[in-house]
Amino acid sequence: KMDGDNDQREEPSDMGMMLGNANVSGIGTARRHFASFLSVMNDIDPAKYPHRAYDKNSIPVDFFTPELIGRFGTYLMEEVKVKKLYAFHSYISKTKKFLTMDYRGRGMTMFDGEQEWYRSLRSNAMRLYMDRLPPGGKLVENAPAMTENDLQIMCEMLFEMNTVESNENRCMLIMDLQLLGRISEVKELKYQKLAFKKTKHRTTLNVGIDRKKQAVQHDPSTVLHAFEWLSCFLHSLGTMISVNKPTGDNIFPSLQNTNESQYCNRLLLSLFERWQEQNDDDIDDQDEDEGLTRNLKSHSPRRGGAEMADEHPHISPSWVAPRGGWSIDRIQAMFAYICGSAKTDLKVARVLSGWPSTDAGGICPTIDCIPPESRETFRRYASVLMGSVSGIGMAIKTTLTCVLLLHHEKVEAQFPDHRLVTTMYDSLDTAGATQQQMEMWISCVNQDFIQQNGQYLNGSALVGDAAHHSIHEMLQQMARGMAGQTQMLVNVLRELQTLNGKVNGFERKFEE
């Protein structure tokens, strides 16, 4: 059974409010095909099929039978020549939906419950489409899943491009994967629906997203990435806001007034071609897992994010489903009552951001780690850096500023001429702050990050190739950043040395 086939909830009279533009458009197309089908059947047998067009006000409910819907299926295959099975199923499903809506309260019971005829119609269609497949053909050509490696490669290319559009595109791809979103849903995201939440054990940025297909609203959590700043959602959002200085309500203005799927497909193709050109001499020597996946589509981030979450041994599929807006009928409602969706969603968020544990980690530094005497200056700096974005409060501005400062030294070392680097320095004078204060803030957010999260980082996050720095380099960086705060440095070094011993012990066990 497909999403919501037997959902009997009350629906508003305004179809557009409930279904969203994409679904209304699909239902409109199905309705037109059904009307054309009635006209054809009227020409064949006017006595049995007396209605030449679809009119809910004049056609009695007993006219609609399983046999009629079956003939409509044949019409879709033979006359409309619907080529893909998923398109056929979509037309049948949307026909069921508009008939159920149009005849609510008028005795339309044909689709109620688990109807064997409806299942048979769909399964018979699958067999017919399979029989018509050419050699080597597939019923469904799924878009390949976007991997963590794909996201990292593309985010690096986009950051290196150093343009307003590339900053936006980087944030869009990360957000799409993090939210397990459809690109049509990501298109509608607004700054006003971002909410910063902080407790003793978590700091999250929650993103309000409308799941139009299911007609529900979610606010999934996002957390700081464990070790990859390039594919960190919070860093990409902070970069986009600080450099682009957006003024509108939409988080992704480039997706407005265009076909969002085509835009995303063009972006992914152009990034693959760019990567291919840059690595032309090395492609034949690379392992499949090292390169960029071919033929990524707008659906690839959604599928890739779901696979990343599902691969973690401590993540249940029932936790992934609500984050992506997938319906598991009424079973999902039960899980929501028992487990609490916010808690389980945070577990999925940690996995999608590289944290080894589903229960801890991802605590983002906030203004609370800045010395009290410096906080007012820090707020001015964050306000200047982030600009006057509609719907963004000071809590979000200061937290995103902390994220940018946390990774500033690595960004400046790798991309010294990037607009983000110059923007962060240029904002100091306007805010009445100094570079010495900035260095002190960098020290504070690094200390806070290690204190809050160090024990939850595993060996790969601290010493693996993916992090691009060893634990010794981290120690050196921390030492440079914490000059003048000796006691704190000693405490942090002890924690890191203990962690390093655990990592070495793990590596020895692994080698054995």
C-alpha cells in the first residue's frame, strides 16, 4: 500500500491548501485524462457510458466501479501511452484521490479499506510493464544516492568557486541531504522558520519544513558536524548569510521562479563535469568510492541521506521516516507517542553530521563560552557579520558566528582569499572589535567545542584522513589558540591525551 491510500482524515475544502501546487497539478492532469477517457468510452458504448465528460455534480456515485477504473488503466497504457510504471501508478493514485474527495459523504465506498481489486490493478500493471521491458531495461531508474564523499567533493568545489551563487548552492545541497528533503520542499524554506534551541545536553538549529505530499509540518534538528566544516550545514548557512547578506524571506532565492528539479539537476551535472575535467588524468586510477558518483539527480541527496542514517547500527528506520516525511501509515503515529519524535530526530541528525554516537555530541559553541566582559562586542560583531536577515534573531546570529570562528583558522589556511575570510576581518572595524579580540573568541569556541564534544569523537574524527589533521596538529592548534589561559590548556590537553590513549588502544586492537 502506498502513502496514505486509506487515510480517512478530514481534509479542507481548499484542495491547494492541503495538497500543495505539485499535487494539485498532478491531480489536474489525472482529471483531464479521466475526462478524455469518459469521452472515448461514450463513443464506444453510449448506453453503458452516458457521460462524455467528468462532472462530479451530474455523475452519480454508482457509475464508478472497479471495472471502470480498470478500463481507465488500459486507456492510460494503450491510448495515453504512459511509458513508466511509476507514472501509471501516480495517475491511478491521483484519480482515486480526486474521486474520494469529490464524492465524500455521497456514498463513495469503492476505495475504502484494503480493496483486493485495487491491489490487483497495480500488480497487474507491474507485470504488463515488465513484459514490455527491452533487454536490460529497468522498471524504475532510481537516481543514485549521494554519498558523504560526493557531498564533500562538491562542497569543496563550490566553496572554491567563491561566488554568491556557489555559497547558496553549497548550503542548499547540504540542507537537502540533512533534511532528507524533496527539492520542492527545500525551495519553500524561509528564514523565519529557523529556530535555535539550547539545553544542557544539546544545541540545535531546527528547520521548519512543510511536507506538502503528506500535508504535515516538521522542524527537524541540525547539529554541528563532527569534523568536516566543508559539509557542515551550520557553517554553510553562516557563510551564505555573512557573505551574501540576503534580504529576502526565502533561504534559497535561486530556486524561486524556476523549476527547482531542473535547477538542481543542472547544478549536479555541472559539478560532475567540473570534477571530471579537473581529474581527467586520474579518473582511471581512482577507486569507485574515491570519485564523484555519476548521474546524480535532484532526488539523490534525499536518498543518500536516508541511506547514511539507515547504515548506522543504532538508528531505527522508524526514526528516519518522519525526518524525510515518509508515511508508515498509523504505525508512525504510535512511534511518535512512544519514542518522542524530537529525541529520535536528534539521533538521526547526529549520524547525518558524522557523530559516532547517536546519544551525544554535536553541541555547538554559543555566546555563553565568550567572557561576559566581551559579549556585547561579540554581539555587535555577529550583528555586523550576519547583516539584517529577515527572521534571524540574535541567538542564531551569535551561534553561527561561533561556528565560523571555530573553523576560521582552517578556512583561512586553505582558502586565504575567500570572501568569507575577508568578510570576517572587515566586520571587525565596523563592530568596534579588534583582531586580538577575534583571536580570543577563536580560542574560546575551540575550548568549548573540545570540552563539550571531545569525549564523543572517535579515532576517525580525531586522527583519520577524513579530518585532514592528526591529533598532534589539533593539540598544536589548541595550544596556539589558548595562549594566556594556561590552566584551561592543561585541562584540555589532559583530556586529549587520555582520548589519544584510547584511540591508540583501539588501533592496536584493530591491528590484532
